[in-house]
Amino acid sequence: MRRSWLLFVPAVLLLGLVAAGVYYYYYRGSPRYALHQMVGALSNRNYSNFYAHLDLKSIFSHLVQDTGQDLMPPEEPEGDYLSQLGRSLGRKFAQHILPRMFEGFEKDLRRIINEYLGSLTTKELLALDAAVALAQINRQGDEALVTLRFPKDDGRLRLTMSRAFPDRTWRVVSVSYEDLKKIVKEELK
């Protein structure tokens, strides 16, 4: 009887360690882990680790594209050839100019983001950590749609994340323009 206990206890401990290792491996490759890493980097004021989980060029490109959609008139005539040609030329121009424009703005954009992030209080960082812990994440393969909810002001922020190989790091590649616009309006009040 005593011998069976001596075999049973180490077997259970070994099984528990293997299960914990598998869970940790899965968790480290998840979008939630990347979000927690970002919040941890903000708490430690380690902005290089924060930016390791952001694809600023992609975020900038998506925001500019969404802003352009916001400025487009809701109704456009079907047969207006000149308007269609103008929009087509504008899209081609934007595709060529946006990467160069981002290169010029990147340093200033990082400086502005760093100033804002540096002004976050401990209370705001804790709220952000809670929002990450409660985030709704819909993962489909190497892409994830993340919704962060902020109960204080009944707001939300939707992000799209993508996994980069070979290091399996998840990065934010786009931010919802509509949600960001609401947050900026609330911030400016």
C-alpha cells in the first residue's frame, strides 16, 4: 500500500507540471499574452517592448484609409466618370505617398505617443490591465479581433492583431477608427 502512494504522488506531480507547461506554452502564443506584455511595458515605461507589439506602419495606413472613407460623400452618382477617375487616381496616389509620409511622421508619432503614455497614471494603467484581462478575443488562425471594454465611460476599443512568424509574436496591426474617434472626443472634453 505504501509503495503505491510513493508512485502515485510523483506521477500526479509530473502530470501537473506537464499540464502547466502546456498551458504556459499555449498562453505565451496567445494575443492576450501580447496585450499583457504591452501593459507591463507601459507600467515599466519600457516603450521599446511596447512598440515590439505594434505595427505602427500598418496602424497608420489603416487609420488614414478609414479617415478617407469617413470624408467620402455618402452618395455618389453612378455615371460620373470624372469623379470615378478622380477617386481612382487619389487611391493610387495615396498608395504611393503613404509609406513615404509615414517615414517622415514616424519619429514625431512615436514622440507624441510616448508623451501620452508617460502621462498615464497608475490608476489608468490598472484599468487598462483590467480591460486586457476581460478583453473579448475572437481568434481565427493567425488573426485576432480584440475588443477592450472600458466600463467607466461605457466605451470600447477594437483592435486587430496578427501573429508574426517565426517568433509567434502577436502585434496590433489596426485600430478601429470609429472607436478611436470616440475616445479622442471624450479625451478632449
